[in-house]
Amino acid sequence: MDVLQKKRLAAAVTAVYRYLRSQEEQQLAMAAASRPVSAPALGAVSLWSASGRQAGMEMRRLLQLRMMR
């Protein structure tokens, strides 16, 4: 087998490998796209805890601004 034949064989094998790999990636993408995306439950985050956290963060920010003066 001469050098030219080896290069052609390597190119053919690479082309087949890339084609098969692209087909697998396409199938995985189609499967992922077909899965339904569920929205988070409304009760997952308590409004009381969210507002308390926001108030605490704002108080910390105000204290930091006061400390910088």
C-alpha cells in the first residue's frame, strides 16, 4: 500500500466516523428537544423567605454604604 492509498483510506475512515458522530449528535439533540420542560412549582419558593432575604440584602448594602463614608 503506497502513501497515497493510505491517505485516501485515512480520509475515508475519518469521513465515515464524522458522519456517524454527527448522526448520533443529531439523534441526541432531537431526543432532548422532545422532552417536555416542566415549570418549577409555585410553592417551591416561599414569598416570605424571598422578601426577607431581599430586605436583609438591602440592609447590608445600606450599612456598607454608611461604612464607606
